[in-house]
Amino acid sequence: MLSRVGVNLKAPQPFCICPTRELAMQNIEVLKKMGKYSGITSECAVPADSANYVPMSKRPPITAQVVIGTPGTIKKWMSSRKLGVSSVKILVFDEADHMLGEDGFQDDSLRIMRDIERSSPHCQVLLFTATFDENVKNFVSRVVKKDYNQLFVKKEELSLESVKQYKLICPDELTKIRVIKDRIFELADKLGQTIIFVRTRNSAGMLHKAPVDLGYDVTTIQGALTTEIRDKIIKEFKDGLTKVLISTDLLARGFDQQQVNLVINYDLPLKYESSPQATKYRSSSLSEPNYEVYLHRIGRAGRFGRKGAVFNLLCGDEEIMQMDKIQNHFGSEIIDVRDSDEDIQAALKTAGLV
């Protein structure tokens, strides 16, 4: 994007659309570092917090040369004619499978793409993601221009060699909490940072309460929190002030923190139903693992080739079968580990973390 900017033109030229506020803000920081001496200006298009809120009618037109943001805010700024698109040369979708998938931001993404193409018919569209399932591939082939190029990594080459994956059978949900408390939190000072992924906001609240009641310092992030609280939680975690972060899949994609070397899947990620009740997960008899989200989650550990470990906590035959499907899908080794200090320590040692 930086290489395509005409520095004398004071108008938006590249756009980058991201699925979450956190990823957009992370990308804008990287862009600022890479373009520090270029003189190129940038704008982060995410919902403003209450302290910095300015009514749209009072906003001046955007003259920044690179715009990175979330689809809702980008669309809102375009609709209000505060964000012109006549000079846009390149449109990037980060985490493109989610941006163009039915369970993501497909409608907003398509509208942005078509509005830009009407004003800038020669705009180049770039789609980046670690994962593309067949449905999204087929959809992309219908909406992008016919002379597109594509580069795909083979599925069996996707799982991360530097990250050791483990599975631990728990008889019930309380055991999952105890394992995290007794086995993981006790080792927190010896490790880097840990992200614990849960499936729902309710699970996040419940899991947060258990260690906090016992005096452990843990923070939790999920989409229902205000922008101010989300920004504060991310800053504290990135600054190393907190060691353990509980998260929904809000941070599953693209979140970079070098000090994260342990990921715990308290819940395995599942695919959504393709029904009018699409906000609900499939019932247990129909549950199917979300392979793409699993890969993104484990990729939060061992960033930039560093060592990492993933513990999958499994409760009941259903979750064990889902884990088997994930293992078969990627052809990767997911090692059984027992609920004991000795086994956990041995696993972490094998992963190179202790």
C-alpha cells in the first residue's frame, strides 16, 4: 500500500478493511512504523470512543492517503460523503475469508467493493488470509475480476511446526476451570503470556469470575464491551501488565503479541448454523469444528517463529470427536496429556517453554 501512494495527492488511495477494531488499530500502527519517514498520512476508521466522538456532520472530509478500518465505519464515512473513493488505487481485505464469508461481513464488504469500483474501475483488490474454505473460494471467483491471480498454501502445510498441540480430557466443566487454575495459573510467572479462548460471552464471564474470586489477576475481552474498555484491556496486555487474557474469537485473527507463547482452547471453535438463527451454534448432534478459526487461534502462540504450545481442554465424547476431526483435517499431531503437574510440565518442556 505504501509503495502505491502518490505523496503529492492529498486524498485516500489505498484502503485496508479489517474485521475488528483491534486488528485495524494494530495494522495502522505497523503502517505508521513502516512509513515513518515517507511523509504519507493515514487514518484509522474505527468507531470512536465517547471521549473522542465527533458527530459525522461536523467531521471534515478525510484527506489521509491511507485508510485502514472496519467495514461498518468505512461504509458509514463513504455514505456520508466524508470519505471519497475516486482516487482509490488498491483495496485490501485483511482476513478476507471472514470479510467475504456468509458468517462475516460479506454484505458490507461487497457494497464497499462495488462503490469503489464504480468510481475507480481500475482499483486493484487484494485478499489476504491464512485460511480460505471452499465456499469462500467459490464466492470470490464469482465476485472478483476474471484475470485475478491466486496463491494458496497447501492445507497440510498450514499448521504451525513451532507450536506444540496438546489435548487434555476433563470429566466436566469444573475440571477445565481447575486445570487452568491449578496447572496453568501456577506456572504463569514462568511463562510469557497466555490467551484462553472461549466460544461465547457467557463462557468468558463465567471463566473470568472463577480465578478472580480466588485472587488471580486476569482480564477478559469480548465484543459487548465498550470501545474504551476494549482499548484499555489490549493496551495493558500489549504492555505486559497482564499475563492472562480470556477472549472470544474477537482476537483469534491477526492479533500479534510476541510474548504470547501459550494458547488454551477452553472451548473448541464450532461452525455457525446456516439458518435464520445463524447467531446460534449448531446443536451437539450437528456440531462441526471450525477448522479455519482453530488454525487462527493456535497461530496466536509462537508468533514470528517463536516457540509456543496449545492446550485443548476436552469434555465429553462430542468434544473428543471434534478434536479428532481437527487432527484428521490438518494431519497434525495433537498429543494426549494427563491432568497432572508432571505431564503439564513435561509438555511445556517439550514445547520449549520451561
